[in-house]
Amino acid sequence: MENLIALLVAAPLLGAVVLLCGGRRLDKAGHWLGTLLALGSFVVGVVLFLDMLGRDGEDRAMHQHLFSWIPVGGFQADVAFQLDQLSMTFVLLITGVGSLIHIYSIGYMEHDERRRRFFGYLNLFLAAMLILVIADNYLLLYVGWEGVGLASYLLIGFWQHKPSAATAAKKAFLVNRVGDMGLSIAIMLMFTTFGTFAFGDVLAATGAETSGAAAPVSEGKLTAIGLMLLLAACGKSAQVPLQSWLGDAMEGPTPVSALIHAATMVTAGVYLITRSGAIFNGAPDAQLAVVIVGAVTLLFGAIVGCAKDDIKKALAGSTMSQIGYMILAAGLGPIGYAFAIMHLVTHGFFKAGLFLGAGSVMHGMNDEVDMRKYGGLRKYMPVTFATFGLGYLAIIGFPGLSGFWSKDKIIEAAFAYDDGIRGWIFGGVALLGAGITAFYMTRVMLMTFFGEKRWQPTPDPHKDPSAEPAADGHGGEMPHPHESPKSMTIPMIVLAFGSVFAGGLFSLNESFVKWLEPVTAFEHPHPVISVPAITGATMVVLVIGVAIAWFMYGKRPVPVTAPRGSLLTRAARRDLLQDDFNHVVLVRGGEHLTRSLVYVDHTLVDGVVNGTAASFGGLSGRLRKLQNGYARSYAVSMLGGTAVLVAATLLMRAV
Amino acid sequence: MSATAVHSLWTTNGLWATAAEPVAKIDSPQIEYSLIAPTLIVIGAAILGILIEAFVPRKSRYYVQLFLSVVALVAAFAAVVALAADGRGTTSSGIVAMGALAVDGPALFLQGTILLAGLVAIFTFAERRLDPEAHGNRVDSFAAQAASVPGSDSEKAAVRAGFTTTEVFPLALFAIGGMLVFPSANDLLTLFIALEVFSLPLYLLCALARRKRLMSQEAAVKYFLLGAFSSAFLLFGIALLYGYAGTVSYAGIADVVDGTVQNVNPALAGTMGNDALLLIGAALILMGLLFKVGAVPFHMWTPDVYQGAPTPVTGFMAAATKVAAFGALLRLLYVVLPGLRWDWRPVMWGVAIATMLLGAIVAITQTDIKRLLAYSSIAHAGFILAGVIATTPDGISSVLFYLGAYSFVTIGAFAVVTLVRDAGGEATHLSKWAGLGRRSPLVAAVFAVFLLAFAGIPLTSGFAGKFAVFKAAAEGGAGALVVVGVISSAIAAFFYIRVIVLMFFSEPKPEGPTVAVPSPLTMTAIGVGVAVTLVLGVAPQYFLDLANQAGVFVR
């Protein structure tokens, strides 16, 4: 059974290679091949899952050693896989949602002449993401980490003819680089500290500190490693302060936004922190940093989500905020890991569903993304409305739906951070976030599907660079909203089922927590206030959020052009000034730094280098004059040389 | 060999004189022909080559000579391989031909290298497609008639008649024969004779350029004068060592140096064991060998001769001579003078440092590609000396490896030089190489590979070789030497890379040279060079192991 693990990666990798190298003759069948291989990987995942269920909790982890990658003395890098319950969860999510989105893309990308390449990239992403989650050491994880970064870059910039898409791809790549730096430093630190980077060894060695075994690792080192891992997680999962790329990444095709920038890749940071739980458990300071990052981001993303009129960017803000919840939960330690992953999975369902719904709406609206130009679409796109609506109810935490089960637990765990003020602060932030979530999601819902039609003729795509190119529409026409084809609606329906039932299923008898417990450990949270009170409070803020949104966008008509808005609204529209901040602090600062470095380089370094070169050149010029072409002077130099040689030999004996 | 016979007459018979037989008996020399077969094959072919010059019609001489040379070299190489397979390089190495020659690992390894390098060089000698046809005759790089005065009527007549100097083949074979003996010579007189046997043909070959004949002749005369000068020193050193030890045999001298021999030859009682003789003699012999490898301060002939000689000869000289001379130097230092290590090591340190630095520094300002490669070869001699100084088994094997790697790069590089031509023959001025990469990307790329190998960039044989000698030197306690070596390598990298930059990143000149399309002969030479460079660079381990196995001298 272990031998199947490599097949998980091999199938999509094969697809990527064939589709990207196969050339145009695969144009006709390429998308089918890509989808089949994704489905194949999913089937393998399910087989492995069923096999795993048949065994006891502690024996469920499977290992497969493929080959020694870099065997150099004490530096042993293996290509080896480890499939435990945590990895299994991700494998099913990635291949399951991935397969659905492959199917969806067949319809969505139907008119794109580069569809084969698109599926090649998607397969590449699947392969890299699977490597990331089933690697058994940090170095191989890093390979997957970089692989998904590459796939993300390629897919964000898939419509490279649009300058905005090309820029967004570059931005995502660059910002991710900062995080990747953190991961590579963390791996180096691990190697110097533990002499290895295999999960088992590193985490066992870390555990030794708490159990008092030999050679404990100092907390300082663990904190350093933890902070570097957090930096990596911030980059990949778009957490403050490396959050700026996610909004722009919505320039990519919508299926990409759903798969990579909502359901899977952006949650890699949560995986990393959960996987490295033992390190964080030994470094409370790093844990606190994780919680703070999560709390800040969940508010940040939620506020941004409130102000965006672009449906995908509103959802992107929401993604950021929801991942903030997960990071916060992961930072809480054993009381939070399981809930972080649980929210991650349920979020994977409903957020992918929401994005696919948004894609479906755009598909019907001539690729219009401005929600102010939607309105009243529920009659025209009933399936989309229903699935989107279920996703909406799930994300705001409507009782009984997926989001309710997972988010509520995180809020409880946040209140349980400690008995003092911090528990109140983090719990309060999580609670507040739930209210804002209810507000902005209701806003999206109302602006899109309710109210009167505010449809506008499609602007000329040349004038509006942010619009996705019309797949089947023509410039200057009124949109004719229609339901999307089956290949798009079926994945949405499947995901809607997940949005509704997954959370309840997971919470039934605490099945999900028990499933993960052998890997992540679990302790019951003890919040500062009672659990029913928290649930009640959550319901209250939920209702308040929905009500405010209804008053603002349901009761009153929505203006087609956005009003000027308050200072906060204007800031939120500009992503809370993140780019301005980056520009002033990093870009300007970087420019100054480069300029001064260039100055030093030109004067000092070049001076030394050129000076050395010049002096050697001068020496060379003088020495070559010795070579005057006369045999007699050569003979003299030989004679002199011999004399020196003889004298030196004699001298050596003398001294 | 007769010298050894005489010597054994003096020493052994001296003992025998006390025995019953009153009349001294001269033993007939005992020669193990099969063990010195490689040398015999080559020398025999060379003599046959002279007869061919005398008796075979002019028209077919070229083909017969080429055929004979190739067959002889291949056969000799096969003989070397057979000897090595027989364990003559490792388990059953020994002294043969009455003490005149040693058949051991280093000797066989170097002989194999010389034979292969010689074979490749013979291909470049035989190239006849590069020079434009003269009066309907295909011609090579060598003068139509060596004896004709440059620019004279007789020269013109010779060119018109389509004469070619096919004597180059037997000359090269003689030189190779001498080189085969040189690293395996086991007494000083054999050493000297081998030196002369390979030097004299080289002097002649240097004088035989078809174009720029005056320059070629000047180079030959300089080489001859300075070579004779250094030979005199070498011979004087041999005399002094004989005076010191009463024998010219390597092992015999080493025994005296170690103090294990006490019986004094009565005729030399006044001088034997006199350390001044030993030191001065050793220094003079070293000087003779250092001249051949082109080490500072005995390097001055190198640029002039490399530039003036016909380019195929330059490549041959630069590769094979260096291999042979370093072989002899290794044997001298490791077999004859290990007891004197503390005396010669510091001196050799100085020589190595001066050689590395001067070669690298002066090369910076060279404007002629052949002179540039000449200075580069000086710098490389310094690098190899660093390995020699290690005085460890690793030192021997690293030097062997370096020599093997270096010789093929060198022949290949000079072969590329023969391809780049303008109206005046080879366009050796560097300015003419500007933009070559745009006009002939393949040739420029190949040359770039060779330059990178010279510079010691990883994945080329140059890196593996340099790494091996520096590692050996560092482990042999010559860390400072390695530092100087690395600095020199950095300096040297400048001018190698500069040529690459010149070829690929400058605008080609309108009146630039053309790249001639060679026959398969030169292509083979260049191809072998590239192949060896890359194979030894990517997977050097097998050859390092081979050199390691071969790295034990017999005494």
C-alpha cells in the first residue's frame, strides 16, 4: 500500500509533463487528460484513506522512501514520503477539490486557446502541492513549497497579455520570496540544531526538551526557527505583513483563485505551522507571534473584504481573514491545531464553492467583476444562487452548516488562550471577526443576487485593463445572464454539499479531532467564559452583521458608482494602504539602500577591484619587458636563475 | 645502456677483481625487449620513416608516413596497456635493461599519456585542408622545403612543385620515442640521452613553419641555443652527482644520499659523499628539467618558441614535452632525492610560486593568442609543481592526473588556433578573434570550453586536476603554496575569460578572419580534446583511481 503514495504525485506530474511538452497536438484532448489524472490521484487518495481507516490510530502513518537525493556525509536528504492523518486530510482536500475545479475549468476555459497549457499548470500545481503535504522532511517540503509558488506565479499571470495580470504574478512571486527566505533559513537552523530535517527526527528532538531527555534544545533556537516558519507561513498564506499579493492574485482565472488562492495553496502556511507543532509547543514566544499575526490578519482581511466592490477581491479579503482564523488557531497549540485544520477543510469547501459561484456569475455577466453592476441575479442563475447561498450561510457560521462548527470552535479556543486579558483580547477579536464576516458576506450576497438590476453594457476591454478578457462576449453589449453549463454547475453543487454537511460530520462525536489527535495532539480548551455563552455571543454578532448589511445594501438601493465613503472605507478600498505602506517603507527604503550600496560598490569595491586589476596589469606590462626577444638575455637570466637555484639549495643546507 | 654497462664494469667488476678469475669479463647486456616494447616500436617506426623518406615516391610519402605513425603509436599504446594489464605498473614493476629503465606505474601512465597525446598531435600534423592549395597541391602547416632560404627562388620552386616536408612524421616519432624513455629513465645518463633524443627533433620541427618562416627559424634557433645551454648545465650536474655518489643509477645515488652505502670507490675517494657536490649537482639537474617544463626563471624560451613554431608543433610540445619532463622530474625528486627533501622543497616552493604568479600576471597583457597560451602553460607548470612539492603518494597521482588532463586540452586549444585564419595564415592576434562567437559559434564554444578548462572551472578536467594537485599540496603541508596557487588561478581566470568575452560579446570586425573547415583529422584532435575535458571534468573518479594505482615509483 505504501507504494501507492508516490502515485499520488506521479499522476499529476505526468500530466504536467505531457501537457506542457506535448505541444499543440494535445490541444483537443489535453484538458481531459489533465482532469483524468487529477481524478486518478483522487482515487488513489481515497484508496489510501480507506486503507488507513482500517488500521489503529497510532499505526496509520505510512512511509515510502523513494531515493537518496543528496547523500553527502552528515547531510542526508531523501526523497521520502510520509502519509499520516494530517497529510491524508490535505491529500483528500487537494485532490478532491482539485478534481472538481479541473472539471469546472473544462467549461470555464472552453474558449481560451491556451487551455491545454492551463491544465498543464493546474496539474503541476497539484503535483507540487501533494509533494508539499506528503514530504517526510522539510527539504522536500521546500521543493513542494517552491513548486506551488511557481504554479501560482504561472497561473496568476496566465493572461499575461494583460499588464495587470503580469504585474500581479510578479508581485505574488516577489512577496512569496520573502516568506520562502524564512523557510530556507528555518531549514538551515534546523540542520545546524538537529543535524537533520526529517520531520520525525526534528520533532522528536524538539519533544525531548519538554520530556527532559538528553540534549535539550534551547528555547531561543526553537523561537528563532518558529519565527522563521511563521514568516514562511505569512508569505504563502497571505498573512500580515506579507498579505499584499493575494488581492492582486485575483487577476488569475477564477478556477485558479478558487483552487490555489482560496482552498489549498494559501493554507500551506497553516499546514506548516501545524506540522511543526512540536517546535511551536516548545517556543511560547513564537506561538504568541503566530496568534497575533492570525488575529491581526483576520481583522485586516475582513475590513478589506467589506469595502471591495470587485466580487473576487471581496472574496480574497475574506480568504485572508479566514486563514487568519486558522493561523490564530494553529498558534493556540494543542487546543487549536485540530480546529485550524478542520476550519481549513470546511473553508476549502465553501470558499471554493463561493469562488466558483463568482466565476459562474462573471461567466454570465460578460466577465463583469464589479458587484455594483450586478443585482437581481437570483432569478437568472438559480443553481449558482443556491450553491453560492449555501456557501454564504456556511462561511458566516449559520448554525448547523460547516462554518458554524469549525469557526465556533476556534472562537472558543481563542477565548481559552489563557485565563487573563489575552484570552479576552484574542477571543474578542475572533468574535468581532465573525460579525464582520457576516456583514461583508451578506453585502456580497445582496449586491449580487438581490435588489434591482444594475447591469451595464460591457465596457471596451481595452479601456478597462482589470476586466478579464471576454471569453464569449463582445464589447459594448448588455449582459444576458444565464446559468452556466453543467460542467461548471456540478462541481458547485458538490462543493455546496461539502459546505453544508462537512462541519457537522466532522463534529459528530468529535470524529475529526480524534482522527487528527495522533499527529497533532489535542487538549480540550477551557475558555474564560462558558461555551454556550460564546456560541450565543457569536449568534448575536452574526445577526448584527447581517442586519447592518441588510440596512445598508438590502433596504436601500445600491448606487452604481461607488460613493466617496468614509476615511476607513477609502483606506479599505486601497487594501488598508498596504501597497502605499510597502511603497514608502520597502520600495523607497530599498531604493535608498540600493543607491548607497551602488555608491559603495562603485567607489570602494570597484576601487579595490580595479586598483588590484590595474596594479596587476601594470606589473604585467613591466614584467613582459623582460621578454625582449634576445636569446642572449634569456641565457643570462637562465644563468642567473641557476646561480640563485644553486645558492638557495646550499643556503637551505646552511640554515 | 652502454653507459650502465660501463658503470657496472667499474663497480661490480671491482669487487670481482678479488675473485678467482684474473681476467675481467664483460657480460653481454641483458635487455627485456618485451618490457620496453612501446619505446622500441616508436623508435623503430621512426627509423622506418627515414627509410620511407629515402625510398618511397614523393607522392605517396604523406599517406605511408601518416599510416605508419598512427599504426606505430596505436601499437605502442596497446603495448603499454598490455604491460599495465600484466601488472607491470603495480605488482610486478621493476628495473629493466640493466638498470637503465624503470617499468612502473608512473612510467606506464605517462607513456600512455604521451602516446595518446602524440597520436592526437600527429593528426594535427597531418592536417591538409586548412592552408589554401598551393598550385593545386594540398599543403600542411610545414615548409615546402625546410632547407630553402625563406623568400628565395628555391623556396618558390619547392612550393610550385608541391613539396611537403613529410619528415615531420619520423621527427615527431623520434621525439615521442625520447619522451617515452625520459620519464622511465632510471639512471642519469639515460635521462640525458632521452632528453637529447626528444629535444633535437623538436628544435627541427620548430623551424618548419610554412608561413612566417623567419619567425619560425628564429624560434628554433633560440630554442636550440637555450636548450643546449640548459643541457650543458644538466650534464654538469650529472657529473657532479657522479662525483658524489660514484654511480649514475638512481637507486645507487639514493642509497648514498641515505647513507646506506659505505664502500667508497677508490677512484672517487676524494669526492664521494661530499654534500656540496650533491647539492650543486642536484640543483643543476633540477634546472635542466625545470627548463623543459618551462618553470620560472627558465621559462623565457617558451613564449617565443610557442609563437614561432608551427601551431601543431606548439600543441605537441606544450603537451607531450611537459608530460615527459614532469615525469622525469617526479622520478628524480621521489626516487633519487627523497633524502634531500628538506633541501629541495623550499627551493621548489620558490620556483613554483614564481612560476604560477609570473605566468598568470604576464599573460594579462599578451595580445597574441599563442603567446597567451604559452604564458598560460607557464602558469600551469607552476600548478603542477605545487603537486610535485607535496611529496606524498597523492602528490604523484595528482600530478599524473593533471598531466593527462592538461595535455589534451592543450592540443585541442592549439588545434582550434589553427582554424582561425586570414590571408596571412593563422590569425593569432587577439583583436582578430573579436566576435568570433557570432561568426562561428561552434568553434568559439569549443575554444571557450578549453579556456574554461585552463581556468579550472568546475565540470571541466582543469578543475578536477587543479583540485587534485592543490589538495595534495595542502595535505603535504604546502598550504601557503595553495593560497598562491588559488590567487594565480584567479588572475589567470581573468585573461581566459577575457578571450571568451572577446569572442562572444564584441562586435565582429568586418575584415575579420575566417574559420576554416578542417578535415576529420583536426576534428578528431579537437573532439578528443573536448571529450577528455568533459569526461575528466564530470566523472574524474575513475581516472583519479587509475592515477592513484599508478602512483608508485619502483626503486
